Amino acid sequence: MRDIKYGILFIVICGILNAAALEYFISPEGSDENPGTIESPPASLDGARLAVREAIRQGAQGEIVVWIAQGRYEIESPVVFTCHDSGSENLKITYKAQSGDKPVISGGKILSGTWQRKQGNIWSLDLPIVREQQWWFRQLFKDGVRQVRSRYPNDGDWLTVDKTSAAGEFGDPLRVTIEEKLPFDNLARKEAEAVMFNLWSISRARISASKEKLIQTQTPLGWIGHGATSIQPGRKLYLEHAYEFIDQPGEWYLDRDEFVLYYMARDGEDPNDAQWIAPYAKQLLRLMGRNDEPLCNIKFEGLAFEHAAWQMPLSGYAGIQAGYYGSKYVSQATYSPLMAILCEYTQGCTFDNVGLSHTGTSGMGLGAGCKDTLINSCTLKDIGGTGILVGWRRIANEPPRRWFENGWADSLDVPKNNRITNNDLSDCGRIHLSSTAVMTAFTEDTLIAHNEIRDMPHIGITVGFIWDDHPSTQKRTIVEYNHIHHCMKRLIDGAAIYTLGYQPGTIVRNNYIHDILNGHGLYTDEGSAHILFENNVCYRTGLRGFNQNYGHHNIVRNNMFIYPCLSAQGQTWGEFEDANFMLYENFLKPSVVRRNRGDFDVDGSFVIEQNIFLFNQGEYFTTNFGKGTDTFTIDSNVIWDTRGGIEADDVTMFEGGNLAAWRQRGHDRNSIIADPGFTDLEAGDFSLTKDSPAFKLGFKSIDITKAGPVN
């Protein structure tokens, strides 16, 4: 950024306040102390906001455009818009990039000083600013690239929990014995942390002491009382952030006592040649209306927001799901990470061609009372948590489980008619690994369309967040024409598209899904009901094509499931950076279709019809509990196992029986066992030849070229 040439800052007012357009031009070379003339303009987004507020107070109508010149605008706290900064039916307000590259609103501080070589390739940088401001940072970026907090062992290797024992005033499992012997002295007072991988979440805790195979943490590793997210023997973990762990180029450590930053450079690299930024502000932008006076008609266009910090709570970080965290199941409240950009009680606001990147916390959140928001053509990358969350709330403390499964207390708070379209989301969940690229929770009439989602540690899109089939405010979400790929790279028990709870009117259609490493293509989890899945292509999914964990009245129709369960023999494919393959490989059994907890199902749990299933590993249909109970319908599909022999009596891949027994139970009686007849599958062409047997069953062709952003 240091080479950016800033434009001349000036303010031009065209016409009078009630004319069609009122324009402001700002640049970072000005000063917010200036009166606002051409010669002395404001220099920040907040300064422009105050100028616009004055125009609103004086009765401006029509349109106000604030042109923001290229440059870097550093902030220490979020820019906050309230009802006093609102547009109206008669006033539209736009904050827009003037020209060229996006202006950057950064919550980070540029680290200054001279790096000194300490030993070998390890360099050190004294940071008086950390001492003076008592500032502590957990994220560090070199020339726009996130650097790695030092860790042991290095990525790809793990420590393994052997046993735990109680310690401390409350008898929590703070003493962790691992199978491996640590090659370090006591890690007390090093600000080191233990990071444990659960099945679908991670937990972090500060280390208070260590010796050989024993690690003692200040807070529990896991959501205590909930088995799947609590520490258990066999769980994998690593240690993070100590000087002793630095052994790979790109790793760093911040010494809190000495206020010194250490970094291991690559051969021939001089850290003094780079720009170093650490996030300081916890949020970047907040639009805060009121339930009786929403903030209206504000648009942000062509701007970039960067560097929002995340600090681990004193209670640690016991991840639960979707980035949410807590301490103790049932007895204590649970929390959501802050959003770098947050809207509450807004109406008709727009984010167009906005960038958001390099955060420790989550991305863009639409909270209570957000209606008619458009997030369009935005780029979100390198996000600490969830990318876009419609239905954000900070805390859940309502019995019985004090968890984010309860709807809005006031029906007027339900986010409605929000649109998430044509966006590019990648590398979300960098810190809170269980996070989702796009998520809706207790919303109505949300549209998620034409987005590209890739490189996720866990789920691509989550729809709904309630663990039963009771009616709620989760209704009518449309998920269509999205391109979702290279997800489920770090955790298990998730999918490209994942649903929870009763949600009539929800439709998942025309999405192109591929390369889902440790998960499924489509996943209806607990209580998912009244959802239609149609015209989706799921290609190369690691565990299953379709997975249901009890639910009812779901329809899976006219989809392609091509090469699901590729993880059956431990195979990987494609390029997966920053990934681990089936860390807990015995947890899930690969199959084309899976019905979990069938004993909970009611009649009409799902209908699977007119689909194409092509596979070469795993079984066709599996069930755990409720095996043999036929509460579902599956028929009129094209089924093709390229290994051959699927019709043989001794091939038992139909819920433990052979095809004849399966059909005798009433399943797949009209299905065709044949090659579907793809035109050129190896080249990624999913069109069917004219003589495909699928057409005899009423299958309709799917055009995947329409999936992804349309600009």
C-alpha cells in the first residue's frame, strides 16, 4: 500500500439540498478536523458519515453519493451508522469507490521498526506499540498473506489424547495426558495453547503447565457435558504459539512479556522488505437501526474492508458447531463470534462489489430485523469464521440447552427477504473451523443464488439451525445455481449443503457440487423436513451423495450423484491445500445414500426418485438405527456401480441385503440398473446421450454452466 498515490481530496456540492444529487469526494490525505471545503475536506468514512448526517438534518432528498478515493483508511473501532444516518423512501445514500482499486478500510495497524536477525532464519521485531497500548494480537499478515502461529507438531502430524483427569476448583477435565512425550520444558507463561479437533468442531485452551506427556489447561478442551464436542481419549490435538515451536518458514510468535515478535523467514528472505499488518479493531462496520426506526437505503459499492481482530475469551474457545462456542452444555450460555460487518434493524441496504478479507472474526452478519438486504458481487476471502450469516445473534441463554436452537423472541425481529447473490467466498473458517461460508438461521424468504463457495474446512451452505421438526421462523430459503467445491477439508460430519429443522418451502436446486473431501453432497440433519432437492449435480463427494439424519417429507428428485463415497478406500483426489483426510476415519461409513437414526423417522421420511446414481465404491443404501423400517420411498432411479455385479444374490449393498430382497420390500422396483450414458464424464461433461436410460424414467437434463456468479 505504501506506493499508493492518493487523489486530491475535495468536496463538491451539486445543486441544493433538495436537488437530485448531492456529491462528496473524500480521500485519506485530508483531516476530519477540517470544515469540509474543497481545500479542507474530511479524510475518513466516519467523517463523510457525519457530513451526510448534517445534510440529512437539513432535509436532503433524492440521492447522496460519497465518492471515496483510492487509499488506505485505518480505523481502531468500527464505523457505526445509526438511524440519524439513514436514507428514506425519498433519499438514497451511496458510499462508493471513486475509481481504480478499491479503497481499503482497515482495522489493522502497520507494524513499524527494523527486523533483526536473531539466529539462523529467525528474526525479531521490537514492538513499542504493543507495550504502549497493551495490545495483543493473534493474527498477522505479511504482504496480505496470513502467517502461521507457531505450532507443534507441524500441520499433518498430531498429538493424541490418552486420558483426562479433573483439576481446578470445579473439577473440570483440565489435565490431559497424551500418548507422545513433549520435547519441551514447561510451557507455563508462554501464552501457548492446545487446539483439539473434535468431529465437527475444534476447541482451544491456554496451557498453564506441561511436563513430558502431561498438559494442563486453564479451561476445558470442549463443550463439557456434550460428548461429541468434549475431550475424549483418541482425539487429535496440536499445540500453538510458543517460541519453541518455531521450526517452519512463515511461523511466528509474539512474546507478551518482552513485546517482541519473532518470525522464521525463508532462505534469502528479509522481513524488512515486507509490509506487516496485525488486526486491531474487532469490527469494521456496523449498521444499527432500531426496531421502531430501521436504518434504510444505504449502499456500499466498490469498497474493501480488511483486518478485523479476534481475541480468545478468558473462558477459552469450546467450539460447538457453525463457529458457535460455549463452556458447559445446558448450564451456561453460548456465543457467536462477532461479525466484521454487522447489520441490525436495517431495510433496503445494499453491499455491491464489496471486498472483505483477512479477519480473525466472522464476515458479514444480518441480525435482528434485517429486511430486503442485497449482498451482491462481493468477494469474501480469508475469513476467521462464517462468511455470511443471515440470522446473527451474539448470545443464547434460553433454557433448556442455552443454545442457538431457539427462534426470535419477537417475530418482528425475523430477518426477511434478504438476497445473497453472485458472491465469491473462499477460505472462510480459518480460525473457527466449524464455520460455514453462507448460513441462514431462523429467517424467512432468503435467497442464496449464483455464488461460488470453495476451500472451506467444513460446510459450504447451512440452511436452518434447529434440532427438531417443530415449526419455527425458518421458512422458504431458496438455494440455487451455486457452485460449491473443495469443502469439508478439515472436519467431518458435514456437507456442501446442510440443512437443519422443519422449514417448509425451502428448495435446493440447480447447484453444482464437487470435490467435497470429508463429507456429503446433500445432508438433511436432525428434524429437516419439507425440503425439496432437485436438479443438483454432486460429483466426487467423499462420504455420501445424500445423507439424512432423521426428518420427514423431504424430496430428492432429478439429481445426479456421481462418484460419491470416494473416501471408502482412503483415496483422495484433486488439489486440497490446508486439509487433513478423514482424521477420524472410523466415524462414518461411506455409502451412496444413508439414513441415520431411522428409528426416529415417521412415514414419509423422504422420497428419492428419478435420480442418477453412479458409483464405484461403498454401498448403495445404508442405515444404522431403524434398519428394515420402510418409512421412505426410493424408486425410478438409474443405478450404476461401475464395479459390476450389483444384481448378484451375494452382493449385499441394499441396507444389508441384495437387490432382489430390496425390491421385494418395495424399493427401486422401477429403477434401471444401467450405465446412465454420460457424453464425456471424464471431461466434466454431465450431459446425457440421447439413448440414456434416464430419459425413460422422466429425468430432465441439468445445465451446470448456469451455476456460479453471473455478472
